[in-house]
Amino acid sequence: MENSKDVRMSKVIIHVEGGLVQAVYSKEELDVQVYDLDMPDFATKTEIESMKTITAEFESEIKDLQQIY
């Protein structure tokens, strides 16, 4: 069994500027998904319903993942 100190982790750098993801950098190909869960200050009923759907999808996607940061 490999010692965890011997395993090199992939480096991922996410560039955020102006509140938006500008770029994602890595030496290997990754499946990067960004979920913006910010709600407008005066959200419409449609925006609220859409956010519920997006939030449920986000929760489903992270269910089996480990938070790394």
C-alpha cells in the first residue's frame, strides 16, 4: 500500500475575478462543473423555482464526492 505522502495530488487552479470564474488550469483533463447558487436580491417566482432545481442537482452531484477545499 502506498504511503499517502508518496501520492502526488493533481493541482487545479481556479481563477475568479469580478465574482466570475474566468479560467480553470490543470495539467490533466478534468470534468469541471460550476454551480452558481447566488440568489438575486429580488428574485422572481421563476428564479426561485429554477434555483431549487439547480440546488437539488448540485446536492446530487456532490453526494459521493469529498470536499477538498
